Amino acid sequence: MLVLQGVMTLLYWFAVEPEWAPVCGEGRNATLVGDICADGGIMAEERYYKFYLDVALMMFVGFGYLMTFLQYYGLGAVGFTMLITALTVQWAILVEHLFVAMVAGEGIHKPSTSFLELIDGNFAAACLLISFGALIGKVGPIQIVVFAFNKRVILMDGIGIADLGGSVVVHCFGAYFGLAAAWVIGVPKASCTAIAEPSTISDVFSLIGTVFLWLYWPSFVTAMPEDGAQERTALLNTVFALLGSTVVTFGLSAWLEKRIRPVDIQNATLAGGVSIGSSANFALGPAGALATGIVAGFISTLGFSKLQPYLESKGLHDSCGVHNLHGMPSILGALVSAFFLAIGDPPSEAAAPMGDSQVSAQLIGVCITVIVAVLSGSLTGAIIKRLPGAPQSMFSDSVAWETAPDYMKDRSA
């Protein structure tokens, strides 16, 4: 960690302008997110700082506490989420600068940074934390360069995918990268999985993370610039999608399992937010947004109840169930966006940069994302599996953390 931080500090010293770029500006910012000077100077800065806070809260508190479901891995869940986010935001800004310059043919130059880059860096952290969910308690993920390349070079500048809320760019890539790595690493030994169980306290803390993610998810979807009307539409669509997935999750969980399962509520209630991302700024209306959330909640809950045990029996151990929360709902999101583009006009040119071929771009984009994620995730899993000392003890804070005297006291007794 010390070496990594030292290297990145040197990179920022030599490769990035010392002055902060205003959100309202030209050059690299315009290349990355378009010209958004309508709000004007300082007001725009304040606005995107607030968005940054919302998105950062999702990373540090939402994702961190969501992953505390393992009763003996609470410190690792919250602590490593904090570490991963702090490193990822710095690295993602550097890598994104590189790919933006490469695609634009600008050559080597010293870009500036702004709050928008910080928001974008947190999107990259979200992708990495999704992968971390499939591997939590077992390894730490390595993927940001591939994520940025897939996002910037392949999806956005190559295929021209429309994905305001990151259903494909963030959730799909993060899920299938982590799943591929988990598949290569294999199922943990029985002696390890014996402690990979929740407790009442860990379930409650995990549910706190769910509530934070639920409340701030609309900011995650709309944090990058859009015009006022589309931003309002995206916010409302996201809220209605979350409402739909939440109610369906509670009902279906109780129906399938005879009682409400915490794991379903901790995860599948958020599936509406994942699936609405690609079409959040479309004119879905309340009914369309609710329907998207309902279907997402249904497939996510069904995944936790039926599909995940089956996949685990076939050798795919998904610690946090990211296939159910992020994988399947993200593919649904791409299909929903393609469907609404096929039956109606896009709300703006920004929502359909490829014009008449946008439906194909959505479908091709999600297929390529899955392929790139699986290949790079498999390679990463193979590397991790062969690293010295990796992984022996799993799902235990005591491997890396100084633990309190009451740690695992109930088991020793």
C-alpha cells in the first residue's frame, strides 16, 4: 500500500496539472462529460460536490456495511471497502485520463482534475467493490485498467452505448469480472465455509448498508451531467424502480422461504436501481419504472433462493451474491433500454448517440462487456490463485486485523 501510494503521488506530480479544473470548462472535462456550463461557475462546483458526497457515501457506508453479513468479517468488509475506494479513485482518474487522451488522439498532455473526475473515480470504485462482493473474505480484486478500457475505449467511444446509470459499464462488468475470478479460484474448503455465516448483528449492520445504498442510489444514477429535465426524469424513474423491487422482494422472499430472509432484503431490494440505470433518462413513466424494478426484484430474489445454491454446487462460490444483485439485473437493464429505444424515440441525442443503431449498440455493448469481464476476471483469478500464500484462511478478520478480545469468543467457548 505504501509503495502504491508513493507511485501514484509521483504520477500526479508529473502527469497532472497542479491547478484544479472548474466543472464548467473546456478541454479534457468537455471531452469526458461534455460542456455543462449552464449552471455557471461556483454553483456548478457546489452542485457536483454534493453529488460527490452522495456517491462517496454509497461507497464507504453503503457498500461497506452491506458486506458485513459475514459475522467474522466485519472489519474486513468496512475497512477494505474504505481502502479499495481510496486507492481506486486515485488510480481510476489517472487511467481514465490516459484513455480519454488516447481515444481523442491528443497525445501525452497534463490534464487537470475536477469534482466530476472524483465522481467518475467513485463509479470505478463501485465496479471494483461489486467484484469484491463475489470474492469477499477470500481475495482482493485487481481490475481497474480493464474496467476503464472497456468503459472508455470499447463501450462509450467505440460502440456508443447509452448507459447513464452504469447498468452495463459498472454493474455488469463488476459482476462478471468477480464471478469469473471466483470460478477460477474455486469453492472454499468446508473448514472455511463453516464460519462464512451471518449473525443477527452482522445482518442488521448489512441492512444499514442497504438502506444507505437505497437512499442515495438516485444520486449515483444522475451524478454525471444531464440537462435538468432528463435529470429529473432519471431521479424519479430510479426511485420508482427501487420502490417496485423492494415490495416484490419482501413478498417473494416470504413466499419462497416461508419467512423473510435477510439476504434477500439486503440485496434484491436494490435490484431496481441496477436495472434502471441504462434507461433512467428515458420517458418510461411511473408504470414503466415500477415494472422494471418489479422484474429486477423478482429475478434477483429468485436468484438468491434457487440459482445461487445450484451454481455453488457446480463450483461457483459467490460470497455476496453479486450475480443476483448486479449480474442478472444489469443484463435486464440493457434489454429494457433496447426495448424502449425500439418502441419509442430517445429523449435526446445524448441518450442515443448512435441514432438508429442504438438498439444494436445496447445489445452488443452488454455482450462485449460480459466477454471482456469474464476473460479478464478469469486471468485475474488465475494470478491470485498462484500468489504466495493465497488464499488459506478465509472469511476471518484475524488474518489481517488486530481483533478485540471478544472476537470469536462464542466459538472458542
